[in-house]
Amino acid sequence: MTLPTVQETRALHEKYAPTREALDLVYTHCEIICRIAEQLMARTVLQLDTALVRAGALLHDIGVYRLYDHAGRLDHSNYIRHGVLGHEILRQEGFPERLRRFCSCHTGVGLTRHDIREQRLDLPVADYLAVTAEEQLVMYADKFHSKTTPPKFLTASFYTAYLQRFGSAKVRTFHRLQVQFGEPDLTAIRDEFGHRQA
Ligand SMILES: [Fe+2]
């Protein structure tokens, strides 16, 4: 499988970003998640496909661009759909399912068909779960930075507190990921990108 290079992922972001502001927000976030995933990969004993992790991290949020309106405003009410929208973009671009799944399977700590029915989410009823260690790593790394205004870094305890509203099973899943991959040291990445920490 041919994976896109860093330059090609950047070109894809430029192709789909409706504005310079959207590009800065989403691409910078993806770069940060890639950096966090690289740091965690350097520590893990798991044998991971590093090129797949990088490409997956750099493209996981490409679907967010489809949620901007003509005035450059992000439709937060449909944000839950950004994963499947990204999956669709990468399908149209000819990328294989193995890469497309980084888009559709990174929301929260994974969405099940039960979650979709129970929370009445506007998504085709299916399981959207990170299955491979590469998918799990990118999904986990994504929990440590948020595209809020202004963007911010999150700690594991902050994310755990947020997750509690979705039930104890989600908190346990996040805890298992913490044990599996460890907690990232965000200090250097935070200083480099200049975003604050919640
Ligand atoms: Fe993300």
C-alpha cells in the first residue's frame, strides 16, 4: 500500500481546507497529534507501522473541512460526522481502507452501534472502533489536544473528567489506553506550538 508522504498529506489539507484559518487550525492539530504519537511510539515495546501512524495522524481530521459553511464557520452541531466525512474524502482520493479508518475510528475512545442508537447520533449505525495498535495510538494521542478557540493541550485527567458523562466503560477504555501507551510529555510540544494547557 502506498502511503502519502508528509508533503502529500499537507497538499490534501490545502486542497480541502476552505480557508487559511481552517487549514491552520486543522493541519496544526494533526501535526501535533502526529508529534504526540511519534513520542509514544518511541517508548512502546509494540511493533508499530510508523509510516502508517504518521499518515493516519496527519489525515485523521481531514473530514472537518467538510463542516465549514461558505462564511468559514464550523458547524459544531454536526461535528460527530467529521470522521465518516474524512473516510469519504480518502476513499475518493483512492486511499485504502487501512488508512481511511484513521478518520472514521478516532472519535472519543471509539463509538459503538449502541452509542449511536442511544445518543441518537447522526451516523450510519455501525461500530467505529480503533482496532489495530496503530489506530488505537492515533485515537489516544488525539485526546491530548483540542481544536478549541484558542486550541489547547489536554491532560489525561482533564480528558478522563470529560469522558465521565459518557459512562464508566468509556473511562475504563481510556485508562487501558493510558496503561498501554503511557502518558505523553507535552512540555516540548506545547512550547513549540505555543498553545496553552487546560
Ligand atoms: Fe483530532
